[in-house]
Amino acid sequence: MWTISYKGLYIHGYCDKDVCRVTAADGMSIARNCKSLHAAKLAATKHLKSV
């Protein structure tokens, strides 16, 4: 499993799966089952624009 920080949110992914998820620093799930890192980054940016 790997984790990267992106715009104050965290993107978690797996080395053996093509699925990522986005969580906030407090553990709140923003997006689940993003099919790629790029899709997870788009979901994170979309969430930040709506806040």
C-alpha cells in the first residue's frame, strides 16, 4: 500500500490493484474506488472546489 499527500488530502493506493481512494486528514472518506491515480486527483480537486 502507498499513500501520497495531494492538496492537503491523502490518496491511498495498492501496488497490486488499480484502485485508489481519497481521504481527508481527519479520516473522512472523500472518494472510494477511483480507477487510477489521475481519477483520484480529479476527485480531490473537485471536492476542494465544492468546499
